[in-house]
Amino acid sequence: MPDDTRPVVHGLMARTGQDMPRGPAAQTGKFGRMFDLPALEPPDDALLALGMAMFERDQDAEGDNQAVPAGFTYLGQFVDHDITFDPTSLQETVIDPLALHNFRTPALDLDSLYGAGPGVQPYLYRRAPEDPDLFEIGVTAPGKVQGDPAMRDKPPFRNDLPRASSGLAIIGDPRNDENLIVAQLHLAMMKLHNEVVAQIKAGTIQREAPVSRSVFDEARDLVIRHYQWIVLHDFLGRILDAEQLQLVLERDSTIFDDVLDPFMPVEFSMAAYRLGHSMVRDVYAYNRVFSQAPLFLIFLFSGRSGVRGSSMPEDDPVPIPSYWIIDWRRFFDLDGAVPPNPSRKLNPFLAQQLSNIPNVGNPSSSDPAEASSALAVRNLFRGRRAGLPSGQSVAGFYGLAPLTADQIATGTDGAVAQEHDLHVETPLWYYILKEAEIQGAGERLGQVGSRIVAEVFVGLLKKDASSYLNRTPAWTPTLPSSAPGDFTMADLIRLVGDVNPIAESADEISSRTLADLRADNPNIDQQLSEWRTLRRQRGEDHNDFRAFRRHLLAIGAPDPGEQEFVGFRD
């Protein structure tokens, strides 16, 4: 499988497999450059040696980044897919294979989630008589007895992506079905949209333009604004140097002011935003069933990376077994009693499992970049191929004091860099990770890395006429949250009601949630609201679930089941 489409790798899926820029600040094209600086071209042996020195022997607690929960590693990948998603038609791709003219401008607009909307891609949404404003949600499978035998007696959960008979997810961007954590995050975003639609129709969220805009359009806009807030404040606010981020936010100009269309700078895609590779863990505490899940299993249980066609259907990785539903408490700050997995420190070291990626590399190739299955080696060679400048030259461009040669030469990795003179002129990707280790104590990027990432994200938001930062820069989040005027990934998970669907044991699992019931009864929010109002007027108990169930059956609505659903009581 080509390197661009491998799991884990935050690579761009260029149409030809070559994500090469057209030239300095090209007027049009999918890729471009931020800097007109000389390319650094180290010899093969130097890149090979440095790349192989960039893997951890083991992952001890000293290498954990307690400031950034592990969920942000995969939020970063989800965001990468959003800004690099290119749904150009097949015919346009044939006509314009290098994406010089027909390409999708990068933006933080969740088109990887929404696609082209229900009018153009109706298969992403529910069909009438169900509500076509809602995403279709998939259901889980019972799974093997070896996982959790008690879970086999539970009904399917609506906690998987919707899938075709092939097992592939029916979603806006197929790359979000390459690993289980990103797939579950995509699912959470789908459920956020469905929750916002339900609340708009129930009247708990007031409409802004009830005449000129549809419920779907208003919900989509509200979800995108909150997503952009999360990216800027909850994600970038954690991993970037605060001074560099604020500097870029306060400046009126952007790096995209002098070009026809925003583009993906190779300094960002080939270096700075590959920061996520150093954040990956070898093992995750995934949920109560899989408290030590190795990285390869996170990819096995997905549509694009898993293998289907077993003689026993229960052996297939998708639909995912119910006991593989994620416990988000282990990935974001949701419960003080359950500490989340920390990400790994931002430094020049990658998880050992990334030193030999399955099905990547061709050992018989004479090209050392193509022969290697080590992610760090491939990253360094791709940076050279893209003509990236040295980290020191980019620091000089920004007027920042570069790392000294002695600083870069520290550590086992630095000793290898020094052996090949790469401590004096340093490949940009490695420099950014070394800078994070030295200037950011491994908790956040340093000055150069932060500046590049901030320039791209803030530039994309400011150049997008529909972004909240462009339309209403003083806007603050309005959805329910733990802190009014803010909205985090933890708030998003709480809002959709999916903190830990499989609970601490199978016996604790409630039968269904209100979000699940909406799938069978899109009018349940209105029915519940009207029933509560009537019960209050009569002085009757409005938290009597059995009475509500009798009411639904009497009016011919779908049966919600005998067990009270989560969140019924107000």
C-alpha cells in the first residue's frame, strides 16, 4: 500500500502520490511553500542514521506528556483529514492530476464529516420517513466470547460508523475509518450534529434564521463554529507556544494574502504538523475490557486497515464488537477518578511500533526511502524530496534565535545528528521536534514549530469567509459546557452522552440512550416535552418512565423498551 494511505501517518493523499509544491507561493495549486529558502539536502546515510535513532526502546512514564491527553493525538489526525480532504471528481482528477486548478481549498469546515450535504450525498444521512437532517449511525456486533461474554447478551449499540456490506464506512472521508480511535471520534462528531438538530427542533436551541436557512444548515453552521473553537483553543492552545499563537492571531495579514487560493505549505505538511507522530503511544488503556491495547489492534478494528472475510462472521473486525466501543474518559479529561492516557512527549522519539510499519517499504528497492518501513526515515526522506529548508534558516527568517549546535547534539539522537553534521544544518521536521524537547519541555512545540502551525491554521480561518474568526470574531460557544463561553472536546463528549457506553461492567449498562431512541422515533424529543408539560399541569410525576412508555404506546409511537433510558429524568 502506498505510504500516503497508510494508517497512523498524517500524510496528504496527493492525486499522483507526490505532494510536491509548484514553487514559492504558487498562485494556484494544492501545495506551496511558506519560505523562499535554500533546500537542505543531506546524504542518504545521514538521513538513514538519524531516522533510525528516532525510536524509543520502550515507553516509560518519564516520556509521557501529562499536559496533553492522548485523545488530542487523534483529534490532530481528524483535523488533518478535514483540511486536506479533496473530493474532486474522478474526471477532474484525470484532467488535472497535479491539482493545479481543480482542487478543494483547505478549510476547517468539516466537509470530511458532512460531505456535500444530504442533497448531493444522501447516503450519508437517514431516509424519509426518518429525519433526513440526521446522520445515519451504525450499530455494533456482539463479537467474540473472548472479549466480554456478558456483552453478547446486550442489544447492539449505536456506536459504530454506518457500513456497507464490504465493511467500509459510509462517511464523508474514508481515511477516518483507518483506525478505531479516529473512527470513534468521527462518530462523536456525527452524534454532535444529530444532537444539535434534535435540540433545534425541540426548541432548546433557538434558531437564528428560521426563514432563510434550513434546520440542517443552522445545525451544521453551529457545529462547525464549535469545532473551529475546539481546534483553536482546546487543541492548538495545548500544543503551541502561547506567544507565537497570540502573535499570529493579533496580526491582520496571513500567509495566504498574496495567492489566489489557500494551499497546503509543505513546511507544514511535511514537517511541523507531523508533530503527531511523536505523540503516539505503543499501548493504550482503551476501555474496561482492553486496558492494555497495543497500537496494532487500534488499526485492526477498522474498515480500511482490518481484514474481513473470516469463516466466522464474529471474527471480522467490523462492524466493531460492542466491547471495542471507546471509553472517552481514558482519552480526554472527563472524570477525575479515571486519568486519561497521556500522549507521548513532543520530542525526537517515536513509538517503537512505528519503526517497522506492516506492508510499508520495499526491501528490494535501491531507493533507501522506498526500502524503509521506518516512519521517521520515510519522513526525513520525504522532507528532502520536498525541498524543505533547514530549521535554522526558518528560525532566521522569523527573526528567532535558532537552537545552538550544542543543544541539537544532546541525547542519543543528537549524537547521531552531530556525527553527520546535522546539528549545524538540521532537517526541519527533526529540528521542530528537538525544539519542542528543549524549548517546550516536551509539552508543546517551540517557537519555529508553533509559528508554522499557527500561521497555517489561523490563516485558513481568516481566509475562510464563513469561519467564526472571520464573520464574528467576538463569538463564543453557546452549546452546554462546563465553563460558559468555552467548549472543549470533553464538553462535546458529554453533550452527545457517550462518555463510557459500556460502563464499568455489563451489568451496569443501561439499555438505550435518548440519542439511540431518536433513531427509531425522530419525534421523541417533542413527545417527551409535551408529555412532561401535561404531567406538570396535572400535578403528576413527570419522571415516571413507565407512564411515559404507556403514553408512547397509546399514540402509536415506537416502544422505547422496558428499561428507563439514560438521561430520562430532568
